[in-house]
Amino acid sequence: MKYVSEFRSPEIVDALLKEIRQTVKGNWNIMEVCGGQTHSLVKNGLLNMLPQNIQMIHGPGCPVCVTPVSLIDKAVHLAMEKNVILCSFGDMIRVPGSGMSLLEAKSKGGDVRILYSPLEAVKIAKENPDREVVFFAVGFETTAPANALSVVHAHREGVKNYSILTSHVLVPPAMEAIMSDDDCRVDGFLAAGHVCAIMGIGEYYPLVEKYKIPIVVTGFEPVDLLEGILMTVKQLENGEHKLANQYTRVVETEGNKNAIAVIDTIFEVTNREWRGIGNIPFSGYAVKENYSDYDANKKFNIDIAEAHEDPTCLSGDVMKGKIKPHQCPNFGTKCTPVKPLGAPMVSSEGACAAYYHFNLATVLVEE
């Protein structure tokens, strides 16, 4: 299949691995930002194929994983106490809140529905004019256009019983938070290709110059990732720091202007709390005041007690790249996909889930 099979070619993978081995001389720590990149590295066994002096550090690029506990509690509260139809992508359903997950809320009678698009939620609102419908709008810049478009669509259609509970987070501020940490040991970054397909690559130039660090935008297939690693290693070995785009078949320099325009219509940049990490300034989207009728937080005046991550969960350290999932003492014992302590064990982009499902046998003897 065009743009798939050739990026999974064993022959090309072998050739790239050979070139990486021939190129690398120093010891380098490279962070892949996105959980999709992490899953591909683990699922395809690439972590075990790389030279030992290249260490991949798993970043915070799982929007489900960094959605605050309190926001999940708000979604549960809406479903259980406000009698709304609470709609969400499937990733959020099993993520634990302080009391229960949305799946548990559904089992207890809450009207929680899994959808593939927020536009489906607008349709449900039109079909149920006597019920309030809330879409749990979670994601990086990648999903923001569709969530913003649902508000535009509802507004145009005069649908008054629709709103979104927003938890959008932005990648560049998270990368800066990691680089400004005194304990940061990242030498180079693989930036998330799908985010850059929306937003372009311009936001990364200031980070490259400020922190003197290579950033390479990559896709998610094995060849994409190995090409990105090779491009990063070549810069590191040559003492360079540049922004490079491996994912040219998808990512254009200026991104998707129409998608950016609809984001700017509905959302404004705000500070955002990241689960397990803390508050990162200017790292999220909030619904603009002139569309506040579609902001579930304001519409329902949600006021519930602040909740925090389970203190025994080390997912924050995992997402900041300070430890690998299997280095958490609860990994695979007290924390499993059936009974998770934190979101990275149940999210489809969570590093802990990747290690558990694809690499459990090998990671435990890695060190």
C-alpha cells in the first residue's frame, strides 16, 4: 500500500539501522514526544535494535494521559449528576478519576457514549432537544480542529443543547517545560508529525535556538522513526542543532491553514494543568468568551473538589522521561490495564500500556 508498506520494509529498516550504527559515536538520549511514536518503537521492536549508546526517552505526548484527574471527575459528574449525554472518544473511557472512570459511570447508569467524531455529538444533540449533550474534547492540536468545528456547526445550526468539556494541550510548551527542567537529559527530540501536519513547524524554531537542541519532525512507521533518529544522530555527532522535517509527505511548513483558522475561531491559548506533571503556562486551549454558551465548564458551573493523582502512581516521571515504565515498582503488579493506577496504563498512546502489551517479557530484563 502506497505510503505504508514501503515505510515498514525490513530491508530499508536494516539499512537504516546499519547506517545509525556506523554514524553514532557518542552516547545520546533522544526523546520521542508522541505516544504514537512510542507505541511504534515498542511494537516493532526498534528499541532493542538500536545501538546501546542511543537511549530513547518516552515523552508526554499522550493527551489522554495528561488529562487532569479533576477534569475526568467533572465528566463523571456531568454524566451522573446532571443527566447529560456525555460523549467521548474511546480512549478516555477507562482512564481513572479520583472516584470512578467514565466506564464505571456508564455501568452505574450514566449516559456515556463512545463516538468517532464530535460532529456525531452535535447530531445526537439535534435528535435529543430535551437533553444536554457534552463532548469531552481531549487531545493535542491534532484533534482541536474537529472539536472546534463541532462548535461552529452547532452554532450555525442553532443547536443550544450542545457543549464541549475542553482539555486540549499543546506540544511546544510541554517540550520547553522538559528542556527547562534542571534534570533534563534529552539531547534531541523527535517531534510529533500529526501535530505538525495541523500547526506547521514554525513553533519549533525558537526552541531549537534557545536550547541548542536538534528537533526532527517524524511520522510513525518504523522507517519514519529510524530516519528521524538517524537525522538527529547526525546532527548530534556534528555538533549541530537544527529543525528538520522527515515527514515531508504529510507535514508542510505552514501546516493546514484552514484547520488553524477554525481553531483560532473557537479557542484561545490558556494555562493548562497536565496530569502527573503540573501546570504548564500557555499550554492549552480554552473556549473563547464569545462562544461560552458551548463551554461545558461555564454552562454547568461545575464546582467539585480538586482531585490529585494517586500518590503511588509514577506516571508523571514516566511522561517526563525520568524513568521507563518498567522501572515503576507498581508496573505489571499493582498497576495493570485491568486495574490501572494512572492513565498511561490504559491509553492507546500511553507508554506504560505499550510496554505492558508489546514488551513486557523483554523490558524486565533490559537492565
